[in-house]
Amino acid sequence: MAIDEQLISELSPEFQQQLAGVLACSPYLQEQLERTPEWLGDLADTSTYTEGELIQKIATEIAIIEDEATLMHRVRKIRHRETVRIAWRDLSRMAELTEVMRDVSDLADALVGSVLDWWHERLCLKFGVPHSRDGIPQRLLVLGMGKLGGHELNFSSDIDLIFAFPESGVTDGRKQLDNQTFFTRLGQKLINTLGQMTGDGFAYRVDMRLRPFGEVGALALSFDAMEHYYQSHGREWERYAMIKARIMAGDQQQGQALMQRLRPFVYRRYLDYGAVEQLRDMKLMINREAKRRGKKQDVKLGQGGIREIEFTAQVFQLMRGGRE
């Protein structure tokens, strides 16, 4: 299969030359443009998104969808369409690295937030709106972790997420659910919509293992339960993981309240020189695992690799973050 030659012939000679060079670098772009050649016209006239433009564009597209099958299809098409656009601007040297990284992360934010809102509305129609015991409406918060949390996502990254909600309570519908059950179902819908493999592929592989108690833990926890976990059971590596955590979907004001409650776990009030020793132990463990898996020269895990650079920066954040 090849891209429609008639379509290509209608484009400028300069664009045709640029297209040949870019496609030689990316089989993914070749495949996507063969499937959806009408995107070629958009690439010929692409420009930088203004701040928030990509997120608003996708939110508008998702909001008008009426059924789950269409949602599954559109989410994947949007993911491919915008990834093609970002990769095109990157490989054709139209975009700086900062723009590329911003757009890759904004795309994930936009799809997570829009799909979350879509499913929240439909579950509320079925079970009622979740409220706290004081009658305050509740929304699920999504924490982006790792590369996503740090706005460092690459084109093929998994997305690491944690789900939280402000308070316990119940929904106000005829079929009542407690808040944890409601938000667990909402989280499952989000994960399935993004991660299920279909004829259109998947949008994102969703990794929930960074949540409290990992794979055996509840999918969504209240703020009180999260704070108790980190203060009573939190492990040293989870302090490092929380450095990059950010609220990527849900009520930002509630999200900041949660982050303030978790801050004492991440950043000690004193100069935490013990973080150096703990980091050394973690790095030795990673080195042993890298050697066992034959990754001693790995650019991420090997000596002098990305992980060592990250740890060097993060140890100073943990040491002084509670004081500065």
C-alpha cells in the first residue's frame, strides 16, 4: 500500500521533497498517512498550537460523541492524527524540542481529561452524582506520574497514573454507589477506553502500578486514605516518584490540596541527608537488575545513563525541598 499519488501530486514540489525525507525516517508516519491520506493537507499547513489550544480542541471533539463505540474509535484516531502532526513538525525541523515535548504531554492530558469527563457524565446519569457526606459534589482526580508528570513523555511511552477523590460518600441516584465504587468504575472505564486494543490500535498503555500498594491496591482512594498510606507505608522510592507527580485531570484546586497533604511525605522539614544513602541503595539495586537483564550498557539504566542523571538531581530536591 502507498500514499495516494494523485493527492501527493497536488502538493507543492517543496512539500513533496520534505515528505519523502520525513517518511524515510518514520515507518509509523508512512503507515498512518497510507491509512488516512487526507491528513497530508493538514500537514502542509500546520502551525504551532497556542497554549491550551490542543487540549480545548480535543475536549470539543470528545464532548459531542454519543456512544462508546464511537468514543473508542475517535480517541484512537485523534491520538494517531495528533501524533502524526507532532512527529511531522519534529522530523521536518519545524518545531523546537520544547514544543514537541509539550505537545506530546498535552495530547495525553487532553485525551485523559476528555475521556474522564465523558465517562463521568454517563456514570452520573446511571448512578447519580457522587457527593461527600456534607453534600459536596465529588470528581475524580488523575495524577500523572513519571515522564508524563514531568512533561517528558515520548512518542511511545506508557502513561503512569494514580486516581484519587476528595472524600467518602455516596451517589445521589436511585442506584446508589459509594464513592470509592463509583470512582473505581470510572477509572476502569478510562483505562479500558485508552488501553484496549481494537482495529484502530490503542491510545495509551496505562500503568497503574505506582498507586498505593501497587497492583494489589484499590484503584481509587480518598485523600484521607492516600495520606494515611504514604505516612504509614510509603517507601523511599515512592518519595522519588512523587517528585514528578502533577494533577493532570480533575479539579485543580482540590488537586493542589491533595499535593499539600502529601508534601510532608516527599519533602522533610529538615535537611534530609539520609536521602543520599537511600539513593545509593536504590541505584545499586537498579545496577544489579540491569546487569541481570543484560542492560549494563543501557542508555537509561546503565552507568552514566538517564536514571543516574535523574537521581543526581532528585537527591538534592529531596534533601532541601522541605526547607527551600
